[in-house]
Amino acid sequence: MTSTGVVRVRRKLVKNPYLDTYKKMSERELTAWKRVFERSLAMKPSREKLLRLRAIEQTLRTIETSRQPRAA
């Protein structure tokens, strides 16, 4: 297994500790926080910022998929 494969598997097995925090926020608020963390990652990257950004992106994807009508 390649290193990227290991990272993918690990990402699915280990729960992001910030997911619960961002699930409670509105889409508008999440989008604003996403911009903040993208900019702060560019200035000084850290694991915490990366985890927070992933949690925000995952929550936004969940909101987006729940909004789409199901195909019959």
C-alpha cells in the first residue's frame, strides 16, 4: 500500500475531533471560517488548522448533499 493509501485509510478510521463543533454552525458561518483557515494555513501551517479546515469542508459537503434532491 502506498503512503497516500495509508493516509486515506487512517483518515477514515480516526475521527476528526472538530467535526462536532462545526456541525452546529450554519452554512454561511462555515464558509467564513473556511476562508479564515485557508488564509491562516498559507501564513503558518499547523496540524490543528488543517484538521479544522477538513472538518469544515466535510460539513459543507454534507450540507450540500442533503440539499440535493434524490433522483427517482
